[in-house]
Amino acid sequence: MSHPVIREETRLQGIGVSPGISCGQAALLGKALLEPEERKITVQEIEPEKERLKNALAVTRVQISELQQRIMETAGADHASIFDAHLLLLEDSTVLGEVVRRMEMDLCSIDWAYFKIISQYADSLRKISDPYLRERAIDIEDVAQRVLKNLRWPDGNWLAPKMNENASIVLARDLTPSDTIGFDRDKVKGFATEAGSATSHTAIMAHSLNIPAVVALHDFKNTCLPGDHVLVDGYKGLVIINPSPDTLNKYGPLIERENQLVDNLSSLKDADTATADGKRIILSANIEFVDELNVVAAQGAEGVGLYRTEFFYLTDKTLQSEDNQTENYKRVAEACDPHGVIIRTLDLGGDKLLPELFEEPQPNPFLGWRGVRVSLDRPEEFKVQLRAILRASAFGKTRVMYPFISNLGEVQDANSLLEEAKNELRDRGVPFDEHIERGAMIEIPSAVMVADHIAREIDFFSIGTNDLVQYTTAVDRVNDRVANLYRPAHPAVIEMIHLTAEAAHRNGIWVGICGEAASDLRLTPIWIGLGIDELSVGPAQVLRLRKAISCLSTQECIDLAKEARTKGRAREVMEISNKLAGNSYPELLESPS
Ligand code: PEP
Ligand code: MG
């Protein structure tokens, strides 16, 4: 069978979400079904085609079992159990019967018949309102993708780049938490996705892998084949498939310089984070999973400034018990001592939906039942999490933080439940930090406007710019149709951050930023100038940001922030900030071309 292998260089433009340049072989991780060619067959080919399907199913079964075994060893039986459902899908005789009938009726290749039938199943599941059943569409496509690849490359060669090569670039439609669990992280050197935006949670996860990553590439499934040579330029948001010798010649020295930069930055691992004139900034890291703690330490972050607990909650239900949560948080607390960890209570809702809780789709999930609203409506479950966080605080500096705060009452109610949780532990004689610090995420404009009131109830603010930009400017953070309007430098956002910082300091508490804008090095001078005390970023960004901060003078930043607050357009704010950044640390800012 001939395939439309495109060998000439193809450039795809997306959004760079993790800087750096790397090259490797394409490993396609597919949710997007690989569309086979529509090929007609003769009646004599029917039996051999059935045989091909039988073989492909058998190979797929072995591959899934091997993957399951690997995940069992690295992540435990619960993570591995999702593959039981995948194995069952391979045996589904109704579906397989339909595939064969379709081939016989249409006299088309088994690949085409399989693709058509599976696509129909997945599409009809996607239309069902039950989110659990809708999710099954992803499982079906996941399995079907493997079968289609095994039909196309019967020797299993499509797996080779992922398993055998030193450098693989993972290309996927999107990235789910369970995808990242399956990665062999040492071998993955770059990451590119069709979907996603700079602040989607999938992008955030890619960021934390400490490799260049580009999202929002829209469509590459027919452009790139497994094993193709791929270059990812995370600075420019560029993915080059089968780069020409000319491109490789141009990029060769850049990759060399990039490696040099990474080497130089590593000397800052144990350094303090301070401006050139000595103003200390706390520089911590954001994590979604405990296994990222290695990167946090390797990058010299001052603890964890945001632990998004909902991710393990979504992927591993067993962690919902108090003991299991405690065990998980304790690991983080111990690893982050003495700097500490900020454990954010569940921020479910928005694009992070737990099927059991979100049975009915919400018309506007980002404006709906999300974050602390969900927790306050389920006080017993909320207290389970609060007790677990408190228990972890006995093992290392731990702070607790409430997400999605939109009014003072929510902070007070959350604090009351925290006090109840403390009393319950006292009654049980379980130790915890009596003075555990409490923080509120400031990510909704109404919280900014009552920040003085909120500040009196808690010990710190952490500004969630991912949401603050979305809610201040009415731009959906995950909708790439409006990605061009998503601007952290919007004067309204700058003013919100200014007001928050003022309110924090007026009330004697500290203020950090933990949204993705904290790692945008073009804006670092503004954050320093606005008086931000802490920046929490993806682990991959820590050393670059430490270097950038060390090149800035506080007074210059204060003057810049003042000037920025006189501007009316995001572009103008970005221009003046980028200019100061560009003069101060040009080598960190862009692909050095
Ligand atoms: C934010 O909104 O900036 C934030 C850090 O929280 P999340 O991205 O998890 O919503
Ligand atoms: Mg948020």
C-alpha cells in the first residue's frame, strides 16, 4: 500500500509554551484517528484482509499489555487498570463484526472499514450528554489508533521512535494526564500538540516536562508520519517537519547555543533569586503530580508555589481518602522542606471535570460550579482534603490555598471549615501545624475589588493570571479562536495586579503570581515593578527566570510599571516591558536567530 509520505520540509506555526529548541524523531501519540487511504479490494482479498485485522488486533493486545505492565511498575495498579477497558474494546465482537461486514459490502480495505465504523461509534458517543460516556470516545479512539497503526505498519515499527530512540518529539492532538504518565520522559525531547492554548492545562503539563513545547498547531496528522525528523522551536512556536539540510544548518549552531545556555544556567541552581540591586524574590515551582518533584529540585526552585491537587484527583480515585491524600501531600511537604509547598484545594470545574460530579453539562463551565464553590457545597469532602493538608503540615512547611475565590464570604466559610478540620484532628490527637498559613487565589476581578477585605482573613495572595486574564477581558482561556485577544499585558489586567499587590502590602501580607504570565520573561520587569514578592512557574522556567531577575534593577522596574500603567493598549505595555527585558537579558528571550 502506498502512503502519502511528505518528505519535503513543512513548517507549522503554533504557540510556544515552553522555550528551547530540540530535534528528534516523531512519535505520534494519537487521539486523532490516523485516516487510512480508501482502497478498493477484490473479493479474493477479503480473507487476507480479515487475516491482517486479526494480526493487528493480536499485536495491539500485546502492546497494550506491555504498556500496562510498565505503568503498573512505575505508577501503580490503579493507573494501569484503565488499560483493562482498552483490552476489552479489542474483543468487542459487535464492532468487529460490523467492520468485516462493511469491508465485504463496500469491497474496501479493512483499514478503511475499521476507520469508518470506529469513527461512527466515537462520534455518536461524543454526542451523548453523559460526560462519562463522552470520555469513552477517547478510549475507543485510543485503541483504534493503535490498531490502525498496526495495520499500516505490521512490523510494529511505528512504536520505534517512542521506545528506541534517544530523542523523540511527541506529537499529539492533545495531552491528558494519563498520556504523560505513559511517557518515557528521558527520551522525550520535545512536544507538539494540535489543540491547546498557552494556558490550557494540557499546555501547563507539557511545560512542566522541561522540554520545548508548541501547542495549537491545528492539524498535522496528515503531514507527519511516525519516524519523521521533527524540529521544535519553543521560542517561536514553530514545528518543522523533515527540516531541509539548509534549515538544519541554520538551526545547528542555535541548538548548540541553546545547550550552552542551559549549561550556563545550571550554575544558578543553588543561587538566591534577587534583582541586580539585591531585592529578593521568592521563586517557586508549579506542579500537578508528585513525580515532578525531581525536576523541581533539579531546577533549584524554592519549593512549590502551586500544587494543583485536582490532577491526581481526576486520575486516581483511590487518593480521595484522607489517608491516601495525606500520604501524597506528605511526600510533597517533605520534599519541599524547608521552603515549603502551597497546596491548593481542589479546583474542579471549568475544563477539569470529574464525571461523577459533573453529570449535567454546564452551559458556561468556566462561570459555573468550579473551585471553592464545589468544595463549599461538599463540606465533608472538603474537610477530608483540609485534614489531609493539615496532617501533611506536620512533616514540612505547608500552606493551604483556596482557588476561584469571588467573594469574602467564601474565604470566611473556607476558613471556618479549616478550623473545624483542625478541631477534628485535635480530638483525634493528630499533630499538624497550628499556624498553617492560608492563601487565596486572586483570579476573579470581584476578588480584586474586595482584596482589602480578603487580605484581613488570610496570610497571602497568589494571583492566578490564567484566569484573571480570562475573567477580566472575557476571553476564554482554552478557545484558540480568541487566542489573539488573550493578553496578560492588557492594561486592565496590569491594573488588577497593581490593585492586588497594593491591597496585600497595605494589609501586611505577601503576594505572588502563579499563572503562566509569571514565566513570560518579557513581563518580568513589570511584575517586579508592581511589587510582586513571589513568582511560581513551571519547573522548566525556574533557572531562566532566576537569571532574568538577576539582570534587572528594582528602580528601573518600578519606573517601567508606572509608565505601563499610563498606557491604554496591551501592545504598548508589552512593547516597553519587552524593551527593558530585551536590553537586560536578550539571550533568554527568543530563538537566537
Ligand atoms: C491561574 O488561573 O492562573 C492558575 C494558576 O490556576 P489554574 O491555571 O489552575 O486555573
Ligand atoms: Mg485558575
